[in-house]
Amino acid sequence: MDKHVYNRLRDIIRDRVGIDISYYSTSFIARRIEFRMNICNIRDYTDYLRLLEYTDEIKEFVANLSINVTEFFRDPDVFDRFKELLKGYSNARIWSVGCASGEEPYTIAIIAKDNGVRCSILASDISKNAIEYAKKGLYQSKSVRNVPKDILARYFTLTGDGYAVRSDVKDMVTFEVRDVTRCINTGPFDFIFCRNMLIYMNDVSKSTIINNICNAMKPNSYLILGKSEYIHNCSMLSCIDTKTKIYIKKI
Ligand SMILES: C[S@@+](CC[C@H](N)C(=O)[O-])C[C@H]1O[C@@H](n2cnc3c(N)ncnc32)[C@H](O)[C@@H]1O
């Protein structure tokens, strides 16, 4: 994909759906484009850009980036480990970076409440649509399939066509539209979850994000990444569990 095509693609996606793909690695974007072009049976980039600009193919393309995919209790072993670490706290400030449609911060809130730890959770995402959805706290039955039955009964209310997060759990979470590559003035936090977002980023964005996150962490606080993500060459962080990708801020 030449630079002209890439720049046009970036502008169309930003203007139509408000997502800036320049944070993502170009090879990731190129693979996704080729995948969709094959499905649409299109050989020429210009023809595909026209589809993205004028048709609902844009929705398919964005869905295919998988960048909003999330679920309650995603990677349960990570939350088991989080539960253990949380035992040392009576109060905790937590940030869910790239929270998508809210399942991750609500999972965190439920675990804290269930373990008697008071906490305030900032949940942010670059996507305005994702944050608006998350704020409602309403989920279809298929979204709660991984929620243990007893938790579902205690922290959700059955509604007409799905489940609503109980209001005392909702009150623990503040949602904000926020781009984590930009300078951050909040914090400091005891735990930061930044899961399944760095994987799509180019190296420059990745190191900007890690730096911004480190600045928002208390000494001896924890950063939790996605299971296929890792950090190298960061003097402030050391990994305490390679399986669950939990890091501690050294000072
Ligand atoms: C795959 S989801 C991960 C959701 C959740 N953390 C999880 O692991 O289930 C990645 C999220 O990162 C968000 N994101 C991407 N770039 C971002 C940025 N620069 N700042 C904040 N959020 C961003 C996307 O909008 C998306 O909702």
C-alpha cells in the first residue's frame, strides 16, 4: 500500500468513524485491508477506498479491525491474580485504559465489591461510541455468558432483552473519552489495566503510551497488559508474572 493510499484511508476512517489508524502498525492495517478486499472481491485499492468512503463497508472494515472486542471476565486467570493483589488494599484507584464497551471496568468493579475493597475506577477509550455504550451498562445475554452465575445473580438485573449492571457497581466507574497517546494529568493509580490495545499499535505510539501510563502510576502499583502483549526496555517497570502479564512500577 503506497503512502498516498494509506493517507487517504486514514482520512476517510477518521472523518467517517472518528478512529485514527495512524496509531496502529501499518502491517496490521495492510493485512486487514487485504482481507476485506478479498471478501469484497476487489483488486484495486482506489476502488476499495471508494467503498469505504461511500458505503457501509466502513462498518465491516472497522468491525474487522477487532479493536472494540472485549468481554466480561476476559482471561479469568488474570482476574484471579488481580483479586489476590487487591487483598492488600482497603481503597484502590484503578484505570482501565481502552475499556471499549465497558465489560472490563465493570468486571474490575464487581471483583472489588465482592471482596470488600472500595475503589474508584476511571474507564477511558478513544471511541466516543464505545464510551456511550459503556455508560448505559446494558448488555445482551450473549455478552454475559462468561459471568459466573452467582455473580450474574448478585450484580446484574435481568431486563427485557438482556442484563443491566446494578447501579451501585455502575457508580464505581467514571467513563471518559480519552486518547491515551496524549498527555495525561490524572492519577496516580494503584492498578492500571491496558489490555489488548498495544497489540495494534506501532512502536512509537506504544512507547508514548507506556511512558504516559508510568507517569500515572503510584510507586509499587501494578500495570496489567493483555496476554499477548509485553514491554521491554522500560526501566520503571518489572514483570511479576509472565503468564498474566502483570508489571510493577519499581519506584
Ligand atoms: C480490543 S479493545 C480492548 C478492550 C479491553 N481492554 C479488553 O482487553 O477486553 C481495545 C480498545 O482500545 C481503544 N483504543 C485504541 N486506541 C486508543 C487510544 N489511543 N486511546 C484510548 N483508547 C484506545 C479502542 O477504541 C478499543 O476500544
